[in-house]
Amino acid sequence: MSLGQKAAGVIGAITDRIRIGNGLDQRDLPPVGWYEHGQAVQRLLDSFAAVPAGQRVRLAKKTSNLFRGRSGDMVGLDVSGLAGVIEVDPVEQTADVQGMCTYEDLVDTLLPFGLVPTVVPQLKTITLGGAVTGMGVESTSFRNGLPHEAVLEMDVLTGTGEILTCSPTQNADLFRGFPNSYGSLGYTVRLKITCEKVPPYVALRHVRFNDVQSLTDALAQISESKEYDGEQVDYLDGVVFSLDEGYLTLGRQTDEPGPVSDYTHGRIYYRSLQHPSGISHDRLTVRDYIWRWDIDWFWCNRAFGAQNPTIRTMWPRDLMRSSFYWKIIGWDRKYDLADRIEAHNGRPPRERVVQDIEVTPANLPEYLTWFFTHCEIEPVWLCPIRLADGAAELAGRTEVLDTDVAASSPWPLYPLTPGETWVNVGFWSSVPADLMGPDAAPGAFNREIERVVAGLGGHKSLYSEAFYTREDFAALYGGDLPEKLKAVYDPDGRFPGLYEKTVTSI
């Protein structure tokens, strides 16, 4: 491609920026460039080298989107300067991104070029490196898969203190074993990702269903056909309020001008889905659509009173975001506020139930029926997942990871089968600690969720509390492969193992 063609592509992309417009808190963030990136990587390496041999390490970062505790004596590594976008190629539609870059900053850097990541997890402070080493899903996952499937190559700081570049053809075992490793194999410092072009608006159809079976049937059909009632579907997720009230939201990219809704203050997005029957319509700018769930933390900020009309009018608009709600959660953990309130009102303490599980459509109605029958948590979020094109070919490369699980899935630590639809079910609330009986063990309802999901052939994300035995964990998350990879890339155990980190909370 000639330099002139590249220049024309950049000019065209910047012109698109005018049409996309600015969001409430949108910023113009220029790429940081390769020199600054190199300096930041050197600071990271120097901080690793300064840690005594045998001492475990972690990233010294201020924010987290994990709902599990962390214990153990670990030294924080210097990640200052690793939180931006290095370079954008608007013609090839790729970006080189630092591992600590939040999706909020990534989106705001890419939108001037008319681009976005192929999958943008729901909360602004999730980092690209975090989504790739953990799990991230959103309403493009039915056509684009998971965030790590957009990665062309990445540079990883391993437990040996080296920066290794990995891709489908270079250090391919690390490349395929990194997703769902949660920092047990290392940390990304650079990821080259493919992006997608977007117009400025998203047109929405909220389709109501009065039973979970018909909703599931439609969800499965749309996930495969990418259309509904003769109209293209670019975004797909759902919200279920009860067994007789659920909605699928179907989004279509469009550059057609027209009025758009604003949910950044008075109105509440998830409540806008509800209507008596049929289909309701809405429109959002592409940026407001991307962050529609961040404003109210899906619906979780109602626990703080932020959805009370009186309180909402006084709540500062710049604090209507998940990062501020995380601070409130931090205060609660520090001072045990929620349980003190429960005790003051003569009620038992609460068991936190913050989980995302995946089952196939064949088992989704049974799971939803069990869930709504056994607890009062509502609503729940649905997001279908189908691995991206090329997943089957990647899984077939058994010369890289010669195990049964690697032969059936390209990402063996979180095995999903190419060509098959899975449905993520997200629920984030709490139940009375004695829900499972007065003598129930800690985490009793979460343990029951794990049992039921496993019985339905499913699994769950590991960003929150987990209670699996080592045997059950191995059956779900790669067998002995995590230990085999760790023996190569972290032989001295500088990072906690996957089971230690996600179950025993080290």
C-alpha cells in the first residue's frame, strides 16, 4: 500500500470523527508512540529485576474489576506509562495497545479514526490486557467472539523476567494458553489487535418475550443467522426480569441522522427496555451504546440509591460511572457497611452473588428456571458467544498443544467449541447468608450455582469468588495444561498459579 493511500485513509477516518461526535466524558487521546512505550517497558523490567529471587510479584495498579479478594505478600511492578495506545493504523484497521490501557481510553483513541475494538467489555476501566488474560464479553460476541480473538500478536512479561512476543506462529503455546490465565503466566505489555469500522449511530429494537423458551429459541437463531425479521443484527444481548418477562436487544449500525436518547443522567437504560408487548425502538450514538451499561453499572447502582429519582437528580453526572461505584464497594469492604445495616435492621448478613456463567441454548431455559425459582435476584443479563472465524483452524494445530482439550478448542484454558453458541448469564447481587439453611457453609449459594452449572455442561468466568476443588477445576479449565505452561514460562513461581489466584485468592 502506498504512502498516499495510507494518508487518504487517515484523512477519511478523521473526517468520520466529526460525524461520530463527542460523548459526555469523551476525550481526544493521541497515541503515545513507540519511544514512550519503550521507556515504560524498561521501567517495568527494571522493577522486576529489583525484586529478590523467590519473591512473588504483581502489577502495581490502582483499579481492578475483580470481585474476589487478594491475599499474600507480593511486590508491585512499575506499570507507569503502560496505559495508552501506541499506534493506530486506520487503513489496516489495527492498533498496537499497551496492556494497562482501559477500554475507555482505547475507544476514545480509536473513535477519531472511525474504529472500535471488535469486542468492548461493558465497563470503562476494564483494561485490554485484563480482558485478554481474563474474560470479556459484549453484544458483538455472537459475531466477533471474545477480546483475545482480535489479538494478532502480543508481548508478554513472563516469570523469567523476559518479554516474549507470541502469536499463532510464535510462542504459540503461550498465545493460546494466555486467555483465562489471569496473570498466572505473565502480563501483557503490548497487544496488536484488529479493529472494526463503525458508523456514528446504533438503532435498537427491544423485543419482548413472555417465556424463556421462546426467548432462547430467538437468541439461538439470531446468533447463527445474524438477522431478525429480515433486518441485519450487529449487536445482540438480552435482559430477563422474570420467567415471564424477558427482552432481546437487537442493534443495527447506521449512519442515518436522527434524534438519539441520553441515559447519562435522568433516564435509566435497562428500564427503557421494558414495555407491555411486541417491539420498542431506540437510537444511541455509537459511544453511548458502547457505555450504556457503565452508567448505572448495569442496574447495580440501585443498591446505592442512585436510581431513586430524588437522589439521581442530585448525583453528579461525572460520577455516574462504574469506577465511582467501585469506590463505594471499597468503602463497604473496608468498613463492613452492608452487614452492619442488615444487623441494625435485624436481618442476617448477605452472601455476595456476583457471577457470570455460560451454558448452551439447549440448557439456558432450565438454568433460568432454576435460578429464578431459588433466589430473588433480578434481572439477569444474557450475552451469546460464538468463537470468531478461524477458531476451528487454530484448534486444529495440535502440534503446539498436544492435549485433547487443545485439539477441541483454540483457547484451552476456557474451552468453547468452534461453531457452537454459548450464552453468558450475568447476575450481580446478594442473597441472605442463610438462604441454603441456618448451618450453611460460607458461599453456599455460590457453591450451588457451580454445581448446577457444571451439571448442565457449563462453566463460569473466574473474575469473582470460586469454590471448586482442584479436581473439578481441572476438569473445567484445561486439565494439567496450566501447570505445563507454567513450568515453561514461570518455572520459579513468580506469579501465583491459576487455581491459587482464582480459587484461593492469592
